[in-house]
Amino acid sequence: MNLDQILAEARRSIEEIDVAEADRRRSAGAVVLDVREPDETAQGTISGAVLVPRGLLETSVMAALPDRDVPIVVTCASGVRSLLAARTMESLGYRDVSSLAGGFDAWKADARDWSVPAGFGPSERARYSRHLLLPEVGVAGQQKLLASKVLIIGAGGLGSPAALYLAGAGVGTIGIADMDTVDLTNLHRQVIHDSLRLGWNKAASAARSITALNPDVNVVEHRERLHDQNAKGLISGYDLVIDGSDNFDARYALSDASSATGIPVVYGSVFRFEGQVTVFDPRRGFTYRNFMPSPPSAAVAPNCSTAGVLGVLPGIIGTIQAVEAIKMLLGIGQSLVGRMLVFDALAMDITELRLTAGPTLTAS
């Protein structure tokens, strides 16, 4: 079967509509799906269109358009790829799919509403290309990340991987709060530092690594320890906080500041071979102080310098913290608010605890 025969068969089941009808349906609530490649849509697209390249349609469109009953108008450059894509959509269970005859070229020629996606030069498109291919991120999501501000408390075992992955993802402003200096005992787990920076302030060392990885990122160094008096001012202006602290005083101070400002905290902790991670969002009734109203004794919860920690474990937990931060910044997926993951590295086992909001959080 040649292309003409394939197109003729597609036309028997797919409605082709002209520009005027496509615009009318869009105004009535239909979704415009543009299946051109990123280098094409960078030159302009119908305003508000959902962008999913034709080659990724089968694997990605259901995440971008979960409602299979919504009316969809598929477009490409000239109306050929969109016709084939519309037939694919129909086979995937979408019930109201049409194809724009003449495609985006006809739309522009008729002087309809279109726009050029803002902001990305060739180097940015290359750096974030794998994000741009994800319908859940795309151009709009990447721009949101670049406009986001995340504060990391502690440039240690948890803060190190979190900072590096957030920088790689293009989070536009990353604050690092740490007054400690790099020590040789840190290097088996605090991978943002190196042997040439022994004695450096950790915030300064982290800033050097972040800038080397991604010069797009604005790094704000807070060379201070978080405490009751400065916590609220320190976190204000950030979208969320990643808690990589290693002491209870800092955690309670951060919890109180989070409650006062409404800024969520992505929490992580490690002990020997076990790690925990959750999201405390005071807007939904979940805070660290509610989870642990009073600190346990030092005998029950010694720190890493006393009990030790498997070097790779903070990398796993810190990376999960980075994932949760990115999801919350983008507003995608299901966050760990109300859930705590407990990771046992020796057993390679993950347990999920359900947290119930209230004056005291309870786990089940």
C-alpha cells in the first residue's frame, strides 16, 4: 500500500476540516494537537496548542491528553502527518478527532491566531532537549523550571545530589544554606565537593559545582546556619525548600518557618543503611513538627558522625527529593504529601507509610 492509498483510507474515518471550522471548534473548547517536530514548532504554532511530535504520539499523547472524550483538532505543517496522527488517535480510543486540512501553513495564511514559543536559543534547546520531548514538561514546563526558586538546606549528603540534579534540570535559582566547611570525611557521600576544596565553605563549593554544570542557574549562597531567628527570612521568596539538614533544631525551625509562610518542604533523612523521604506541605496539614512533636533522644537517633552511613544512600534519597521538587514545581504527577517512603538499602526494600493529617501526623 502506497502513501496515497494510506491517506485515502485515513480519510474514510477521519474528518478533515478547514481553518474556519478548526478555529470555531477551538473557541468552543476543542484541544489543538500539533504533531510537528520541535524545530518546526519553535518557528510558531497555534496559540495554546499541545505539542507532541508524531514520532512520540503512541507513547506520549495519553499523558498529555488523558481525557479521550475531549474534541481534538490535529495539525501539522500541511495536513498530511495530522491525518495519519488523527487515525492513530482514533485507534488509541479518542472519540472526537479531526484533522486540519492544510495544517499550520493554511492557518497562518488565513491570518489566524498563532504565536512563537518564547525564549529558547539553540544552546538551551540542546541542553533541555530531553525535557522538551516530554509532554508533561515541554517548553512551558521548562520555562517554569527556569523561573523557579528552590532553597536547599545543607550542602551535604542529601543536598549534594539534589542540587546537582536541580541544576541539570534548569531550576533557575538555587539557594544553598550551609556555614560548614568541606572535610575529608564528607567526600564519600557529599559528591558536590572534591578533594581540591577541602576547607572551603560548603555553600561556596556547591556554587562552584552548580555553575560548572549549568551556567544558566543563579546560585545564592547563604553562608549561615538555619535557626529559629533567621529561618522565616531565609526561606521567604523561594518556591519550596529541600531539607538536607542533619539536626533536629534546624528541622523544627524550618517546620515553623514553613508553617508561617506556606512554603512546602521536601524532607529527607538517612541513618546507616536506611533513608526516609516525604513532602511536608503546611497548606495541606502536613508538617515536620506534627510528624515528630518532640525530638528523640541522641541514643535513639544518633547522627552520621556517630552511627555512620552508607555513602551511596544519601545519593538515592537526595535524588528522590529532587524528583519531588521538580514534580511540585511543574504541578505534575502525585507528590509524596501524605506519604513517606522508607528505603532499606541492605534489603533493597521500599516501604510506603501513609500519613494522616492533623495536630499529630500518624502513619499507617
